[in-house]
Amino acid sequence: MAFERNLARLGRRHAQLADRVAKVDAGAVAIERGPSGVTTLVERGLRLASAYDPASEGRRLAETALADRPDLLIAVGLGLGHQVEAFRAARPAPILVYEPSLARWRALLAVRDDLAWLDAPEVDCAADLDDLGARFQERYAAGLVVRTCVQPVVARLDPVRVREALDRVAHTKRALDSLAATRVTMMRTWSEIAVDNVPYLLATPGLARLAGAFTGVPAVVVAAGPSLDRQLPALAREAERVLVVAIGQTYRALLRAGIRPDLVHAIESKNVSHQIAPSDPDDLALVVHPAAHPSLFEVPARARFVASPQPYQMACWIARALGDEVFLPGGATVAQSAVHLAVALGASEIALVGQDLAFTGGRVYASGSAYDMVSIERTEGGRFAFTNLAEKKALLGIEAPAHERRTDDLVFVEGWDGEPVATSRSYAVFLEAYRGIAAHLRTRGVALVNCTEGGARIPGLEHRRFESWLGEHAREAVHGRARIDRAFAAHAPADPAALASPIAAARDALDRLERASRRGLRSAARARGARGGQRAAARRIDVLRALAKATDAVAEELALLPWLDDLTQAALHELAVATRRVEERAGAEAAFDESTALLRAAAAAVEGGRALLQRLERRLATPVES
């Protein structure tokens, strides 16, 4: 039978979806035979495809998406699937098929006998939003052309789920674009700052000293959204029975409420020392980023630790040389980084407060927080402007006109209470990033709960009243100060000589990388020139083999120098995009161009790598701060 054959095809790449389809009743979808004998499907009185010529209808549906020559197609709603086949026939690009109804999936598998694309490697199928979002992340690289193809009848039958699918793709795309833009533009700078901070890194204990010190302790991560105001009284009553991890912006607001956070987290490369100073050094314990502004290593504090994020390869390379192997996943915001910090400390139950990521009541920040002078003003055309932005920038050392007023689009997302709430495009990106964080934490058995009680509803997280969460988890005194002080006291400043051997090994690897990349580029040049005739073809095969050998040698040396990625993000990103573009993906020439691009990027990185090592040695000669 067609259904069993198609189900087996679907199950080869989408086993969970196939299992769900096999169990569903397709009774809501009827089979109808048209006047010309063509079979179609009907649901709630609407035909899912033409009863006369569904194949031509599918081609017309695919034509609009094909006009832009996309690198990735999102087909929302299936009908009889002819649009998928038409697209595949016209363009060898990946396709994500999202059909929210399992009954429609089952009816389609039963009524058609030629669905070869169900197990095709370039086609991904999904029936729920999380699966759609995950598969989109796997296929997409910032810069690719993405187009959607919405089946019109499914849009009428399931308007809400179709809109949710389009929104999920759009939000995920913005998040990935933002992450790529940040890495391309900032990774080199952050690498250089980490190198400049090496005297502080030698003097400051890494996260390994503190990791696991709060195993089994419930944690509260305090962000600076406007809803924080309502949570401070409850937190003040229970602060001794939870681990309180605050971002720097909230420090003054917490002190004003009588709360001394166990740890304050700061990752900014700009000078944000005003967020936590002046303060009583005896009350302050800091966890800072290795590429944080030097002032955060100098502000008086009782204890200070360095937490290196995994994506920052130079910082992690230095940390390993100094004996620290505990790294945080990268976070898009300081609050998200603070969540990862709480996990590294051992917390398996984490509550978020003040994580509005929305303009609750027209406000941007909590009262008494570092930037509570900033608010928003709605303008014409569904846009907004920040007020008092120049005052905030002045605190950060950024010159700005006193009456600077730039507008941006308001975005509306689901709020804590289920009603739409206004936010910004950047906040919407941060919201989407939480979906991946929540999925990652679930694999580690960590419960992340949004107890903000305001702002946006955060996807992928449980939402609870803060008082209820505290009543369940704040049971006994944590003694956070004592645990932190013990970890800090156990540290002795590192010897700068610890980096001598890694630096020497890196220099040797750069020398080998330079030789290998030059050999490869020479082979590439010879391969391009080897044209015409049987002997020329044989010669081309020989030089291509030499190119492949040189490329493998380059890859081996790059594996020994992971921090070079920090210097070559732009070239690596362009290479990643090129390898996924349809026009540049197929054939031997594409593989040749990909190898050549890798060789050029490696050759260009050598000079920057040597300069960074020289910079590191100069900073190692600087007297170590105590």
C-alpha cells in the first residue's frame, strides 16, 4: 500500500514524525476524486489541492519562491506536495517542509504513491515548531537567500499555526544573523582585549575554582528589566536561602533593597565600572569576562573570578595554559551568560527575575538600576525612540548629542499574561536565543524558570510566580559568601612562564601552517592552468591531489590553533555561506574553490596570529596586578 511505503520513506530520516503520523486518525481529511479522475484531499469543505490538475497548481505555487533563486525554501503547508516536487525539479536547494496537521500528513502518505522526496537528504520534514526551528538552524547560515512557500488552503485552515511558523523562522533567522554579525565584527577585538588583559588573568582565579561550589543550591539570576521592582521584596526575604547571581546593571537596585548578591556578573568590553562603584569592597564578589574592560579587574572587590566563554578561542587557550578547563557556553546577553554561570556553579533549579525583554509599562530598566533614566517614547508608524539615551552613553564614555533621537520598529510578542507586549527587534532576538538555551539545559537536567511576572513570555521556559518558586526551593541557608571566599582564597597567582611553552608551540604551528597554505595555493594555481588534452587532464589530477594533501595539512595545523578562528571570522563566514549557496555548492569546481578559499584564509591568518602572540608576550612582561 502507498501509505506503508511512504511511511517507511519518511521514517528513514524523520523517525519521530513517522511514528506520530502512524498513530494519528486521518478521519478529518477526506479523499475526493475529481471529474477527470484526479484524486485530491478535502478538509472542512476545502480542497487541499486542485481536483483537475494539482501538479500544475503546485508548479505555479513554487514559481514565486523560485523567482529569487533561494538557497533554502520553507514550504509551509503541504496539500498534495506537488509544490515540493516542482521546486526540487527546478532548483537543487534544501527544502524545509512544515505541515502542522498530522492528519494531513497521514492522508497525503495514503493518497499518493510517488513521494520520493520524503527521504531525500536535501528535504527536512516537520510537524511542530520546535522541530522546524531546529532544522532551520542546521540548514541556515547568515547571508543565504531564504524564501517561504505557503500553501493557500492550509493558511485558511490553520492561520494561527501558519503565522507561528513564519514568525519562528523569521525570529530564528534574525537571531542567527545577529550572532553571525557579532562574531564577524567583534571576535578579533575581543581576542585582542583578552590578550591585553593577560596580567589580570594571571592574577585572577578562573571559573574552575568556583565550579560546582553550589551543587544542589537553587539560584536566582537577576536581570534589570522593569518588572524587577515587584520581585525585590520577596528576594530580600529569601536571599540567604538561594544563590543570587546579579548582572552589573542591577547591583545598585539590589543594594537599595537590602540585598547583597552572592556574585555580580559583568562581561562588557566597555567601561561599566559605574554600575558597581562606589560600593563597599567587602560586599562585592565579581565574575568577569576575560575580554571585559580592564576597569572591571581594578574595581575594589572582595573576590573576583574569570569565566571564559567557549566561543572565545583565544581566551580559552590562555585559560587552559593557566590550568582552567571550565568554560561557559556563549550567551547573547549578560543575563544569559549569568544563567550559564549558575549552571557551572552547580545549580539545577534557576529562576529568572527582571528578564522582561520588553518595554513593560513603557519602561526599559528597573528602578534604581544603572540605566533607569532611559525610557521609550512611541512615535508615528509603529516605531519608538529611547529617551535620555545620551545620559546612558555618557556613562559608557560614548559621545552623543544631548538630544539624540533615533527611531526603530516596535515589535509585538506574547507577554507574560498572554497579551501582546511591545519590544524591540534586538530583544526579540534575545528571546529566541532562550529557546536554544532551554533545550541545552534540559539535556543537563537543569530547570530554568521565568519568574519575572512581566514583560515577554520567554519561549521554551516554564513560567511561574516568584513567591511560589521560592516557597518550593528556598529551604535552608546557602552560606554563599563562605563558599565563594573559600574558592577565592585557594587561588595563587599564575606564573607568566606557564604561557611560554604554548606560545612556542603556537609559533611552530603558524610556521607549518604558512608552509602548507603556500604549497596549497601553488597547487591551486597550477591546477587552474592545467587545461586541454589528455596529458593536461592527467597533470590536473596530479596537482589536484597535491592540493588536497596541502588542504589536509592546513586543516591539521588549524586544529592546533583554534584561536585563529577569532581572527578570521569574516573569511570563515564567507566560506560557510559559499559552501551552502546553490550556485556554488555542487561539482568539482565548487570543491576546488572551497579548498582555495580555505587556503587563502589560512595564509592571511598567519600574520595576524604572529602579531597576536607578540602582543601577548609584551603584556606578559607587564607587572602582574595583585
